[in-house]
Amino acid sequence: MAKSMKSFHSLLFILISSLSVISQNATPWKKYSYTTHEWQYCLDSLIEIDPSNAYLWQQKAMPYFKNGDYYNGMKNLNRAVELDTARWLGYKGFMECIFVRDYKNAIIDFMAIAKKQPNAFEMDHSYYFYIGVSYLKLNTLDSAEKYLKICISKPEEKTHYMDWYYAGVLKLKQKKYLKALINFNKCLDKYPNLSDANFYKAKTLLSLHRISEAYNCLLKAQNENKTGYSLNEDNMVYVNYPFQVQLEQIEHLLKK
């Protein structure tokens, strides 16, 4: 009990000490893991004093998303967006697209913020990237093509391997196999060991009746996946990305 009270008083001291410098980016909650009650308690105490601080609300929301509690995550994130739309609406769209898989609302939010910040990025990708991926997941292929085309129309050195990956998936779904093959090859130029791209490249080769090439591509994808070469995004530790390929999919197609 004494140890618990000592811990409580230490936390209280940190909070009180930080109040005068909140505006200077004091982050006392980061002393704790985001999985702990202390993280939330610390933020709740600061929000009680400074409820108009959007960053505090976003930091309160973030652990909920990472723990799969999307209801409470979005409830707190919506408050951050209300307080600072310019800063947090794109982040909300990212959470809707990648975590919650609410693609329709992701499109609405990214469209709204892209009008004001057309060249902005969220988690290393442009707003148009997420709009394109969301339309792709909704199987609205013409709209997906419009926005993914923006991503791959940049100078090639400025494109991301994920731009070409989703452009390849799009062309495969459109049954434009030769174009899909070009896009997957461009993706693999940037990330040669990407198992996901080799899986979809194999599916494309099968559609072109190039069976031997497809089989070899699947064997390569299998080996790459087993050694950890997959989509390389920071948040993959918490959630699967759209059209991310699992080892079971590769091995199922190999058996077929």
C-alpha cells in the first residue's frame, strides 16, 4: 500500500510539474507504456486541466486503436479533430482506412482535408494514396485508378514501392494483365524481396498462362514471406494492410 501511494504521489508530482510547460510539448505520460493505466490516467488528468488541447486527445486515442478498441479510439480521436481539424483529420482518415476499414468515411475525410492540403502526407503516403486504396477495397476501380494514377505519375524516384504495389493490384482486378505485370515489376525494382508483390505477380502470370514463371514466382514469394519480407509499414505490428498477403495464401496457390 505504501509503495502504491508513493507511486501515485510521484505521478502526481510529474503532472503538477508539467502543467506550466504543457505548451512547450511536455509529455509526462510517455514515461509509461501506452498499454498501462498510468498512460491514460496521466492524459485524463492533463485533459481535465487543458481540455482544448487536441494533441492530448489524440494521444489518449492512439492506444485504443493499437489494442483493437476502435470505438473508444475513434471517440477520443473525433474530439482531437474537432479541436484541430487541419492537424488530425488526415490521421483520422488513416485510422479509418488502415485500422477500422471504414473506407467510405476514410474517403470523405481525406477528400475534405486534401482540398486544403493537397500535397500533404500521413504516415509516409499522400492523401490521394489512401483515397485510391480505399476505392480499391470498395472495388470502385475507376475511382481507384484516378487517385492511384496521381501517386505513380510523380517522377519515379519520388514514388513509393507501395504506390506501384496497389497500382498493380488495381490492374490485376481490371484484368489488364500486362500493365499489372509492369506495375509489379516496378514495385519489385524498389523492393526486390517483397513477397506480397511476387504473389500477385504470380497470379498475373497465371492469368497470362505463363505457368512455369508463375510457379517460380510463388516459390520465391514463399521463401521471402518465411524470412520476413512483406509490406514494410510501421503499423503492420498492429494491423494487416489492405491486400497484404499471408503465407497460407501463397502455399494454397502453390498446391493448386
